[in-house]
Amino acid sequence: MDPAQLAAQDAVVDLDADLATCPACLGEIEKGNGRCPGCGLRLF
Ligand SMILES: [Zn+2]
């Protein structure tokens, strides 16, 4: 498989993930929650 196809697969996996990374504390945020449990940053 060529590198372009591998990169496309990674992008699909990221879009399907249920967790996002908080830009402030780098903690995990559930997309359904919308607020970081670690620092309280509201993302969604
Ligand atoms: Zn945070």
C-alpha cells in the first residue's frame, strides 16, 4: 500500500474517534461531553 493511502486511513480513524485531545492540558475529552474534565475548557 502506498503512503497516501495509509495517510487517508489514519484521517478516517481520527474522525471516528470518540475522544478529542484538550489543547490546554492535553487530557482526553469525550466529544459528547464538550468540556474537558481536567481543566474545564469548553470545546464543543
Ligand atoms: Zn483540559
